Amino acid sequence: MTISVGVGGWTYEPWRDGTFYPVGLPEKSELEYASRALTAIEINATYYGRQKPQSWEKWAAAVPDGFVFSLKASQYTIRRKVLAEGGESIRKFLEQGFTALGDKLGPINWQFKDDKRFDREDFARFLDLIPDQKDGVALRHALEVRDESFRDTAFLDLAKGRNMAVVFADRADFPAIAEQTADFTYARLQQSREEETAGYPPAELDRWARQAREWASGGRDVFVFFISGAKHRNPAAALGLIERLA
């Protein structure tokens, strides 16, 4: 069991003012720095396009053992009326070379549109297109749904049947589905505030630390990302949670 904590991406101009990165740190050193402070990063760039094979190899070499990257699946795989028609887009996404990360590869986050509603037949066919391994590397998948229609036992049963986690979203306008459907938990905490130096008040970070430990009980791996909200504050929030879990 591990609890991995991080943020979305590592390239963000406001983090360079000393809030996270030391002033003057070369941009080429930012991933190395971030991976020594945090224990995970969710890569957003994969949502918009394929990354070069050399990039995956470079990123894997830059971070220490025990650090993990999660990836957002390509928008072309999930931003469609009929999900089951995305087979070719899924194939292209899977073949970009991210298995070069090896044991530094965390879950893949399949993030659906805000207005995507649950259709059991289509969703079941879509999940059948997603493999459990690629190039001999085991793949873990998280399903981020944003419509209340997914608060359905049929959806939860589909996720359980494939050992896919339903993303727990801490955001007022998204459903917070807390059911555990896999042998890992994937949480995206999206309510950091600019007025809080650490993004969240101390009592809230204490609560998230307790929740992370509860999710991890029984040997479940846990991935917690501070995403969106007051992005400027998210590294401090992640560091605060890591400190509480130490």
C-alpha cells in the first residue's frame, strides 16, 4: 500500500515566484525538483495530444524510484456521442510510448465530459476496448464521470468488474461518488482557495489525511491530486498533506 500525493503537471508560471519552485530554478530542472517534493504528478498534456517516445524516457529518468505519473486519456477517446466507437483513438493513445515509465506509471484517468450521461450498453462496450496491460506493463484505469446519472449500481458494477476506480471528485458541481470499485483509490481535490496559504485550512488538510488513510486501509493504493481551484496554491496543499501522512 502506498499513498501518492501530487498536483496536475509541473510547468506553471505562477509556481516560479518562490511559492513552489525556488526563484531562478531552470525550467529544465522543474520536474526533477517537483518529483523530490511530491510523490505523484497527473499529466494533463496527454489529454490534448500524443507525447514523443523520447519524452517518456526522459521523464522516467528524471524522477526517483517510488514516484508515479498518472495520465489523462486523450480527449479523442472520450469526447464522442458513442463511446464504443472510439477504438481507433484508444489504440493511438495507448501506442504513444508511455509504458517506458515502467513501475513509474500510475493510473490512466478517463475524464468524461460534464454532460456525458450513463448509457450502460455503450459504456460496457467502451470498457471492453480498454486493455489491462500494454507492452507487458500492467495498466490501472480510473473513470472520472461528471453527471449524476452515473450514480447507478449498474455503472458501479461495470467498474468493479474491471477493477477500475471511480474518481472521487471534491468539487461542488460534480458528483462525489465515494464507492470503492478497485484495489486503488483515485481522488481529485479541486477546492483550494487563494486566501489560504496552503490552499486549504489546516483542519481540512487534517481531514483529507484521515480520509486518505481510511482509503488505504486493507492495502489499497491511494492517489490524491490537488487539481484546479486556486492552482497557485496546489503544491502547498500537496506538501501539507504529505507532511500529515509522514
